Amino acid sequence: MEVLWSDVRFTVRTLRKAPAFTLVAVATLALGIGANTAIFSVINAILLRPLPYPEAERLVFLTEWSEQVPEMSFSVANLKDVRDQNTVFASLVGYNGQNFILSGGGGAAGSAGEPERVNGRQVTSGMFATLGKQPILGRAFGPQEEKPDAAGVALLGEGFWERRFGRDPGVVGRSLVLSGEIFTVIGVMPKTMHTSWRNVEVFTPLLRLEDRIGGETNRGDHPGIYVLGRMKPGTSVERARAEVKTIAARLAERYPNSNARQSMTVEPLHEAVVGDLRPALMLLLGAVAFVLLIACANVANLLLARAADRQREIAVRLAVGARRGRVLRQLLTESVMLSLLGGTLGVVVGYLGLEALLASLPGNVPRADEVRIDGVVLAVTTALAVLTGLVFGIVPAWRALSIRLHEPLKEAGRGSVGPGQHRVRNALVIAEVSMALVLLVGAGLMLRSFYRVLNADGGFRSEGLVIANVALPQIGYREPPKRAALFERVVAELKAQPGVKAAAATLPLLGGWQSSFLVEGKPEPPPGQRPSADIARVSPDYFSVMGIRVLEGRAFDNRDREDAPPVCIVDETFARTHWPGESPLGKRVKFGGHDDTEEPWMEVVGRVAHVKNYGVDEESRVELYLPFLQDTGSGFTLVARTDDAPGIAAAGMRAAMRSANPDVPLYAIRTLDDLVAERSAERRLAAQLISVFAMVALLLAAVGIYGVMSYAVAQRTQEIGIRMALGAGQESIVQMVLRNGAALALAGVAIGLAAAFFLARLISSLLFQTSAADPPTFGVVPLLLLGVAMLASYLPARRAARVDPMVALRYE
């Protein structure tokens, strides 16, 4: 320990004597380590850290499956059968989303409170025991609350309890009016759950209203119920998956009308929550790893130059009896000390970078609120710093000791540098250039892809549109005519608002409902093989407000009401798929259900352009539109086209709803541009980050080339003086130095292009309308890198050309 402490003291003195070298090396390492710290913090929180539940690895997520809808919600009857027939789950529970309107005294004691829409979730009893969570106040649901027509009870989320009731413990036993129905609060659930559950404000029992969500008599109804299971100890996901598929096959054989050609899927809950982010996060981790490697190569080059200047010192130490192992340890101590200093500053850089990154993350990134620099991240950063110090220090230290003692001792001043050391430094620069090119190609591909996402036609015009969601209470709005009347009043009031050019309604907006269907006159597919379409109910003027082109026939109008013949409008892909080369007008379709005879045939009255509901870069189904006024449902989304600022339009929407019915709240008011941008936010963020890392890599590579060429010029000062004394002109000296820089850059570009062609294929799934071998990207990036390399070489070349031959001949 005393020897180690002596090495540390000597290292501190040595680094203090070379402040410029120390500052450059530490700053370079801090940049690389800080970027890795920030990205690893995100990966640790989202991908590596278990979900916040006891024995979270035993929790799984189940969905039903069909060829048309790979991840389909459960029917109530299928959920019960899997729950009763399985042998692998300690518990199996279901849930669905259900928003409520809170009104009538739903606030702190003594406050009536304003009506508001609250984020709800209906759950089966045993849900919280399955997750391993207990109420922090009161109790959870029991089986008695799931019986048909049981009294309504509710659990509050802790955040909602705090915001709306000021953490009043007397909330238990109070009554809430949710969507016109009275519920009694029986407890409060903690915030210590993963994001999608932590943000739930009110929980109610799922099966209490089983007849409304499709009970035993309707296995073909899938009312948005998803299933969680806790596997028994020792049970693997593969075994649970195999048993669930066996149960699904048994149900398909027993109930062919509803379950034929359907199965069920099982995956770890953690994977279900964060799985879609894994490719993008791994891409970013690879990018910052390249940045760190380039930083290591830069610092290794600095140490090689420093070791050359210290050859005489090292030779003297060896000559007076120091063992080579002792000197090697001292040199590695310097490297590790530099790296630890860089790591310390890197934590600060990482913290600042993480703050900026979290501010840029889209709101739908799971577990984003759990991202932080914790003990695990600090431990990994420390280990990374030590490893980095050894990686960039071992080669310079080994080269410094690979000397013949008599050569440095014969030197009068500067250390001599052999061809072997030049080769090592050149190899490091070539590696830097090649890694920088790989990052630049990746950034170029991502940016090209994102540009095409921004400019792709989604089938509608989002600019100038403001949207707002409306949730109708069941009390007072059970009958479709009353819901239609409210809609018409709201739209009339909205059109009267200043700046509003047109208004319409839809449910849902841009995808969310799917259904199988039958086409009249076509062979009827067996159950389970029927085609599926996205379904939307839209009001008159919807297509004109959204800018969706009507290609044939007509749009809906006020004639298409509840008492009118059922009609529909199909999109162009629907028509092309089912009536190729024919007009769809006058054709008929109907939805396929448990009893197809119950569903009416709908006449096609129009054909419209295809809309990319889930984003221009996502797969979309054929679409079928229904008249909003024939069945408005339990809510809708208002869409208004305006020339005013979004805030003015939002105020107009609120005023229109207050005038129509002040007890019905609007929520999620925003521009359609914001919604569209949110759907591409992850792609935008990935493109931005990898571009930043690529620019850092380019800068580090340029610094590396500049450093090597500057040092080479300094080492060859005498040679350059002799050349100039013999008649060489400044231009030839500049060309000589530039040729050396170009040779290094070309070698790095050649290696980098080969690596980029290979690695680009790994990110092809993240690209949109962009080839992994995109010619413009692979053409421009090498030219950019060569241009930067030439600029970095030109500055030392100019300095070399200005050498005074007389001074150079007296050099050393």
C-alpha cells in the first residue's frame, strides 16, 4: 500500500508539471466517459433494473393472438378459462383502461371541486396481491366486489389522492361520483409501481359489470382486457407459454366460432413494458462506446508523445536499477489516475447530459421517471474509468519500456522516436478515423430516414388542427340521440368561435379499434381467418377538416343518423384489396362476430385516401369508416381547423363545451402536429443523439490527426530544414505533410467503410424508406471526413513550411 501511495504522489507531481497535457487528456476522457454514463443511466433504469415488484421476474404479460391481430385483448370467458385451467400460475388477473368523469364533491373536504376526467383502470380482484403491492390506506378489492350488481367501490392512486384530496386519511369511506355513478373509496394504492400503473388515478372492479363487457355468452368480444400472471416458483416462461398455447388450442377446438385459429402469447412483464426500446438503446450504447474508444485512442496518442519526451528519464531510472515492472506500474498508475480524473469530471458531464436527455425524451417512454445516476451507475462508471485507463495506458507504457538504454542516454535533449512508435500512433489515428466514419454513416442514415418520415404523406393534413377529447358520463347520455344532440351543440358552438374555420368529431382518432368483417359475394373465410380493419366513427365534415381526400362517392352527412340505413366508407387500400379493378360503391360489408346474422350489412357510399394511422413509418391496416351520428359511443375527439394560435383555439373549445354542457370536461387538448410529432419522437431523439455523438467523434478524430501530424512535424524539424536548405519549396513541404495525413485518413476511411457496410445492416430495421447501403450517405460521409482530415493536417503543414532552415539545422 505504501508503494502504491508513493506511485500516486509521484503521479500527482508529474501531472501538475504538465498542466496542458493533463487538462486535454482529462477533458477528452470526460467527454467519452460522460456520454457513456448518461446513456448507461437510461439503459440501467429501463432495461436492466427489475420492475418495482417483489420477485418481478415471475410476472408475465398475456394476450390473445390471431393472424390479423397479433396482440389482441382477452375476452372475459377466455380469461376465466385460462385462470381456471392452468397449472403454472400462482395467480392470473386482468385489467383494462376506463376513464371516468369525476364530479359532485370529488375533492378535498369542504370543496365541491370542478368536474374533471380521471385516468382509470378496471382490475380483477387479486391484481395488487399479484403485483406484490398493498394499499397504503384502507384495503384492496375482494371477490365480493366482483359480483354482478355489487355496490361500486374504488381505490385511489397515491398521486391523485395527494393532488385532489391533500392526502386526507379520511378519504376512505367517502363517496365519489364517477361518470354519474356513486363509488365508495375503500383504499389508496402506492406510487411504487411502474409508469403505466403509477399514473392511474382511480381503480374499480372489472368483473362487477361483466355483462357490459362481454361475459360467458360472447367469447368473440375483446373489450380491451389484458392479463398479468405470477408464475409459480420454479416455472419458466417457456413452460408457461407452452401450457397457455395448449389451453388456447383446447378452447379453439371447443369454441370454433369465436376461437378458431387463435392462440395466446406469454412474455415477461418487463419485456412487454420496455421491449420496443431495446434496439434504439443498444444502438446508442454502441455509439457512445465508439466515442469512448476514440477518446482512448486520442489519449493513448498523447501518452505516446509524452513517453517519447520522457525516454531519457525512463532510461536513467532503469540504468540506476529500477525494475521494468516497477516503472510499468508507475506509468499505468499515471494512466489510471488520468482516467479517474476524467471519470470524475465525466460524472458531472453525464449528469448534465442526462438532464438534457430526460428533457428531450418523449412522454410515452416507459420508466423514464426512474432514470437517475445511482450507485450502480457510479460503480460502472468507476470500473469503466479504471478499465479505460488500462486500455489507453498499456500500449504507451509498453512502448516506453521497449527501449535500448544506450540510445536515449546518448541524446542531448529530446527523445528519439523509432519507426515502431510511429506505426503505433498512426494505427491509433487510423482506428479513430474508421470509428468516426462508422458513427457518421449511422448518423447520416438515421437523419435521412427521419427526414423521410417528416416528409412522408400520412394521408391527412395536420397543420392548423387542434384536438380535444370528450368523455361522456353514462348517466344522462346512455341513448345515442342524446349523445348526438350534445355533439351537434358542441360543434355548432365551436364553429361560432372566432378563428375556427371548421370542426368535426371522430372516435377514435388515427387508429385504435379493429374488427373482423365479411364482404358480400366473397367466399366466407372460416372463423379466425377473417380479415381485419381499423374502424373509426366520423362526423360529417370530418374528411374535409382532416384534409383526407374523397376519391369516389360521398362523405357522410346529416342524413346518416341512427334511423337511416347503415352505410360505411372504405379507404383505397380496402377497395383495392377486396374489389380490385372495381368501384366499391354499392358493395356491402358487415362485421363478423359470435353470431354473424346479428350484424347488419352496410352499403359502401364512398372511397377515401388511405391514412397511416399509427405513423407514416408503421404498418397500418385497411380502414373502414362509420357514420358518427348513427352511434356516437361514450365519447369522441373534437377536431377543429383554425388560423389562430393553438392556445386561442383551445380556449374556444372549452368555451364551446361549457356552453353545450358545463358538466362534461375536455381533456388532452393539443395540436394534431404535437400528436404526430410524438409518434416520431423516439426516432427523432435517436437521430439527434447519434448525430451529436458522431460530431463529437469527428471532432476527436480531427484532433487526433492534428496531434499526430503536429508531433510528426516537430520530430522531423531537422529533416525539413535540410530539405529546405537543399532547395525544397514551401509548397512541396506542405504537400509532403498533407500526403502523410491523407494516407492515414484514406486508410481509416477504407476500414471504416467496410465496417459501416456491415454495421448498417444491423440498424436496417430502424430505417424508413432508406437503404442500409444508401448511396448519398456512403458517398458524402467519406468526403466530409477526408475534408476534415485535410484541414487538420493543413495547420501542421503550414507550420512545417515556415521552418527556418538555419534554426532547423541547429535543432538538437
